[in-house]
Amino acid sequence: MGSNDLKYEVSQNAYIKLVLHSLKHPTSAVNGVLIGRISSSNDTVEITDAVPLFHSQIPLLPQLEISLILIEEYFSTKGLNIVGYFHANERSDDFELGGVAKNIGDHICRYFPQAAILLLDNKKLEALKKSKSSSAIMQLYVRDASKNWKLVQSDANNRFSLKEPSANVILLDYISSEKWNDIVDFDDHLDDISK
């Protein structure tokens, strides 16, 4: 089954962690990796966790390589892999998947060909506070046959979904209590190894 047929399901834990990471650094581009596996029926990429990476100097290759090696080593012992990439743009009015995100996604695809990129949709994030929607506030990108990243339309056979429908309710509660202060990314770890 190719990535054009796969569904992508993100757990509440991974989803909330990624959004809170972007809220912690609202004036910076942030990124992270998606952790998970292919379902036993081989039709769904199950995104079970996420690791926030950087909020400054995103395109620096040495830090990225080191972080990916450490993450892969840690999660492979749990039967999980890096299955994709998350990106939130620096500007809230920027809805494009940039070159850096595509390059990192391409790198991950070398090891996990069904990898996806999730891009935070800031417009949906703002609307969430008013609408209480239960749909994900991220855009799903997958590689097509010509290895270009393509946006999967939100109505495309429900290819992207939240595993727990109540994830946005929990997210709004965490936003109101400023839980983003508890998120630690690789940049924070490099600044203070105790984190």
C-alpha cells in the first residue's frame, strides 16, 4: 500500500505536544518529529508521540542529525520509529510548506517511505478558540509518485484524523492554563542538559 492510500492518525498526546510547542515560541518557527508505526492492518500510520526539536536555527544540520539519531535509538527499543515531521512557521500568516520542512521530510522518507509532514494551520488555531471544532488544526502533506510534497485536502476520505475526538477540548484547557511552559525541546536541552 503506497502513501497515497494510507491514513494518518495522530494521538492526543502527540497532537497537544506539537501545538503547545508552537505556542511556547509564537514568534519563532518550531519543529519536531512524529513517532509511531504502521498499523497491524498496514493501512494507517499511527502517530503515537512527538518529540519537539527546535525553536531557533532550524536548518542547522549537525544538531538535526544528532537529535534524529538519539530519538531513533530511544524509540526503536519501544518498537516505534520516526514516521514524520512537524513544522510551524514563524509568521502566523504563512501557510506554505517551506524548503527546510520539505528537505527534512525528504530525509525522514529515506528511512520511512510513508512519512508525512504536519504543518500547523494558524488560521485554524485561532478559529479553534471560538468554534470548539473537533478537527485537527494541522495540514497533512505526503509525497506523491514524483516525490513532491502535496497537501492532502481535509475532506480526502478522512486520511488524517485525531485518534481521540476530545483532543481539542483538552488542548483548549491546556492553552487556558498555559501548559506550553512545560514543553521542553532539543534547543532547551542543549541550553540546560537537566531538561
